[in-house]
Amino acid sequence: MTTALRGSAAALGFALALAASVLLRASAQNRAPAPVESELDIPPIPGDLARALSFGFRSLLADTTLLQASQLLQRRHGDMAAEEAGRIDGRLFRLLEYAVEVDPKFAGAYRFAAAALPHETMDGKVYGAMKALQILEKGLRERPDDWHIGFLLGFLQSYYMRDFTSAGRSLATAAKQPGAPPWIGLLATRLAAQGGELQIATSLAEAMLSQANEDPTRKEWQDRVDALHMERDLRAIEEAAQRYRQLKGVPPRSVHALAAAGLLYPVPHEPHGGRYVIDADGTARSTASERLRAYGLTTRFEIHE
């Protein structure tokens, strides 16, 4: 009897949910403006409400929404007019946003958003990057265990937004997850250093060095720690050189001149076996190693939403 009652209650609940869905859809259709030129759009029920009404089927609903987004993406092509592409982009964003509202742990939707939303045009304009960032930032909060999401977020932040500081932090989160390739941590420290977050980069590199078990990996991370220490020294030298020039009206001739003037103490030791020198413009460099920089990231895009 108890089992039968429970089965009846479950069936009744499902029937009520279905009826509520039909009523909400009818109400939304009556009040909504004329639909845009596609039948592929989000359901009329808000994502958080749909999650509550799905009775354990939220993964199925999220999968269906992602499938709709995939079908919609096929309609966008490079020679499409900006206005038409913009309508597709808007619906695509709504579908993906809805998918992660229904199932916030849906890693596939976050990865798809990173690939589908940002796109470049022939004249160097970028659409969808900000919307992709919005979804991926949610993904980093909901799925910090998936290194792919932090990596994709960091890539978009660096490649499209030129925000190396945020990119370094996102990649640092990804690098600490199980299964993350070691090069993600190396890229994270490079971007963090270029973005000014030198302490974050150094702390991450030292932590990865302490966890490295194989000799090649340990050497790789030791080289990165040395490079970050060198970057720290070079910045200190350049700051002291700027003060020297302000005080004396001439550029310093050497690092030892900075030390003699009381502007740099102690004289930093170059970790690669070389020495530090100061160019005429006040830029410091090492004679033994290249400075830590993120190369190949000089492209500038015009971001549109």
C-alpha cells in the first residue's frame, strides 16, 4: 500500500509539473513580443525554476538545451551580415546560459561556450568574448575541479581581453587541479608575472616545485622559480635606476652604482650565472637569460557585444 501511494504521489507530482509547464508556456507566449527568426530559444520557464521542477531530469534538460545551441551555431558563418550574426549570438548565449542555470555542474556547456561564443571577423572585431567570460566565470566557481574551465577562461582573458593578471589567476587555479598538464602552471606564472602579480606567480612556481617528483619536472620548475627571482631583481633594479636618475639627473652606469648610492641593497645575485646590466634607457636585463614575458600575444582586437 505504501509503495503504491508513493508511486501515485510521484505520478501526481509529475503531472502537476507538466501542467504547470504548459500553463507557464502559454502565459509566456501570450505576453512575449514576436519571436525572433528562430524556433531555437530558451524555454519560457526560468532556469532555476526548471531545475526545481525537473525531478532529477535536469541533466536531460541541460543536454537538450546544449544540443539546440549546437544546431544554432551551425547557422553562423563568416560572411554573414553583422546584424544577422548578432541575433544568432544573442540566442546562442541565452541557450548556453540557460543550460548552466538548469545544471550548474554541466562542464560540457562551459567548454562549448568558450569555443562557440567568441568569434572574430575579417576586420579584426570580436563578438561574444564578454558573454563567454561571463559563463566561464560561473563555471570556475561551480566546477573548480575541472582544469579545462580555468584554462579556457585564462586563454580568453589573455588572448581577447589582454588581462594578463586575471588570466594568470585563472590558469593558476587550473594548474592545481588533478590531471592538469604541467605546462598550464608554467603559462600561469608567465602571465601572472607579465600582469604584475609577481608574488602570485612565484608562490605558484615554488608550490609546484615542492610537489614535483620527477627530475625533469623538478628542473623545469626550478628554472621557472629562477626566472621569477630574476624578474623580481630586474624590477627592483629598474625602480632604483629611476630614483637614481631623479636624484642625480643622469642614468646609473651600473648596478653597483645604485648600491653605492644607497638605492639598492643588497646587490642582487643573478641566478643563471650571469650578471645584471642597465641599458641607457634604464631598462635592466640579464646577460645570461631572457626576461620572463608572454610572447605571441600582441594582437589587439576590437571587442563588441
